[in-house]
Amino acid sequence: MARKAREKNLFGTYLIKQYGGGCRQLFMDDTDREKFIKIVTKAKAKFNFRLYAYCLEDADSYELIIYDNGSDISKNHEKYQYIIWNVCCM
């Protein structure tokens, strides 16, 4: 069964959680964490969302609280998740 599509609000605040899955680490060290913050900052400017808070919990997870600022969060989330995954985790 397919996942129910996210309800679209004109403006919304979202909690985004990402896990590495299995034994895959997202962050190997503090350098990776710093790189991640730079990527999120660039994505914020490019996709016009506001970052209210972030938490780099451990080596394989992070959380973001973002305000979509009227943009399509589903499309943008997919794009910046791809950027983050391919730059930080490869």
C-alpha cells in the first residue's frame, strides 16, 4: 500500500528526520557535520525555506525544523535530500 500523500498547506512548519539506515553513517566526523551545515545553508537560500532548528543527533541521523515559506516542501525536500545524501554521504 502506498504512503498517503503529505497534506499541502499554503504555509507550514515541518520536522524532517533522516536516518542513515542499517549500518550506514551519515557523518563520519565533525568535518562531515560542518559540511552538512554548509549544504543546508546553501539549500535554504536556493529553495527559500527558513531553518528554525537542527539537531545532528549522532553519526547516522539528523533532524531539521523548517518553515516552507510558501514553497512546495515535497519537491524541495526531495531535491535537497538528494544533494545532502550525495555530498555528505558518498
